[in-house]
Amino acid sequence: MTKEKLFPRIGVGVLIQNKKSEVLMGLRQGSHGVNEWCFPGGHLEFGETIFETAKRETKEEVGLNVSDFELISVADEMRYIKTNNKHYLNIGIKAIWNGDKPKLMEPEKCKEWQWFDLEKLPKNMLGGTKLTINNFKKGKTYDNKRYIQSCCESRN
């Protein structure tokens, strides 16, 4: 029996704020992060920049065209090592909302999209989304304390 080689995956999440400074999140359904709220986003594809991933995933998942990208977070996410055998390097990107209404483009992956006040966020958030919000609120791109905490939480 051969052992599967494990490797980190690169996920890109897109923090989009409306005019009230609320953030857009979707309620996941499917295998990874089921019933957890997250930003639009997905895996970085070979040959694609992180901003290209942010633009593509936002269009695919929510039907929005976003622009003016800014790197706001890099986070090691190890919360799912035990449960899903997944280690993620999460890249948080902030993008400007164009004012269009979010659409449910992939209902098999996401139940709904909702705007949330940054001070009234749901408790059940995907790990990478939570880390990106924490870094964004602190104005830090990478927070080593968050890394240590998330690493230890996944192993308890």
C-alpha cells in the first residue's frame, strides 16, 4: 500500500465590502467546510496570479466583477489536518465591489450569500475566512500568534 503524499494547498479568499462596510460571505455546502460561512474564493490554479484567482472565483461563485485588488492576509490554516487531511496556505485579497447584486452561481457548493457587519459575524466561519478577518481588523498581513493558535487548536 502506498501512502498518499500530502502537500499544502493554496486557497484565495476575497473580502468584498459594500457601501455600509459589510462583508460578503456564503454558506458552504459540500465536503470541505460544510455549514461554514466564507468569502468567495477557491484554489490558486497553475500559472494564475492570486489576483487572477480572486477575480475568476468571485465571478464564478457570485457573478460579480471586482477590481482594485489588495493583498491583506497570508495565513497558515491547519485546522482541517485531522478532519480532512488538509493544510492550507490562505491568501486574503480585498477587492472593490461594483454595486451589482450577488447571485447564487454554484448552488451545489453554496446555499446562500449574505452581507455581514464586521462586528456581527457568524460564529461558524471557515478557518481561512476567520484568519483573514482577524488579520484585516488588526491591519496585519501575517499574524504569527494566529498561526500558533490555529495550529494548536487543530491538534487538540
